[in-house]
Amino acid sequence: MNDLDRAARALLRLPPSCGPVRLVAVDGHAGSGKSTLANRLAGALGDAPVLRLDDLATHEELFAWTGRLREQVLDPLSRGETARYRPYDWTLRVFGPARALPPAPVVLVEGVGAGRRLVRPFLAWLLWMERGPEESWSRGRRRDGAAQAAFWDGWTVAETRHFAGDPSRPFADTLVRERPEGYEWLPGPGVTAGPDQIITHRDGVMAVN
């Protein structure tokens, strides 16, 4: 069993947080590795659904997507219903056809701001990719190429402003660091140790008590 399998087992032991769903956020700076972690963790969870916040944001509303998230995703899931949201097409600049998001045992929500204050009451656990902003943004710029340079110039300003007013990291349950192989799972600022805590962190691995 590798570290992702252990993390998946630990998350499945959490009590539901949004109706029957254990909603788990993967937050961090743009370019920090959130999407890769979410994909790998989803696989370890048996192909758990992943909501990408890029699908709810727009060019004009980089962080003003909470209304869509609440109406299209959180409210239906909290009732045990399949959520249906319309992903934004970043090329055509329009919302596309509805996409289903079932109320699976674990649903991952991935993106910058996934752990913001309006989302946290619905979360079972908050993961933060532990990579600084400058390194993350540099990785993101290399990934997206020169064609997206202007977008990144505006994004870094918007992200800095967002986290200054609505930080996620102070509330993270687990800090996740990439290693040459796998990940290191460290207790986050939001963890309160106690005898009844379901998830602990031992030897750089998130584990079940």
C-alpha cells in the first residue's frame, strides 16, 4: 500500500460533510501540482469524481464563482442528489453543456480557493499543496507557454489579492509536499490533535487511527 492508498483509506473513514458525500478540497497556488494530486488521489479512491474550479470560473470572474458552486454543486450534493454544472469553455468564453457530478462517497474539489471560507463548512478535509507562490507560478508559466503570459500576469495579482483576504492554508488539515516518488503528508495548521481524531500523520504519511 503506497502513500496515496493510505490517504484514500483515511479520507474514506471521515464522516460525510455534504449530505452523504465526503467533500475533500485540494487547494494551493496555481501551478503547485493540485490537479496532478487530485487525479492520483481520485484513482486511489476508485475513480472518485473531481470538480475542477476552473470549470466554474470565467475570465471576468476568476474567484466570483461561489454562487455557481453553491447552486449547481453543493446544494444538490447536500440533498444526496447528482449535481449538474456547466463547465466554462476558456477558448469560446461560454458555459458548455451540463456535466453530472454524482454524490459519491468522496468527491474532490480542486483549484485555487477550494478551501475558501464559503466552502469550508461543506468540507470533510482540506489538503494544501505545500509549494510557494513564486515557484508554483513559474511552473505554471512553463506549462502554459508564452501564449498565456498576459493571462498569468493578471492571474498572479488576482490570486495574491484573493489569498490576502480569504486564505486557505491556515485552515488546512494536511499539507502535501511532492517527493521524487509519492508525497509527504504533514499536519496542517487546521489540525487539532485529540484522542478521537480519525486521521493522523506519521512518518510523512496520512494514516487512519
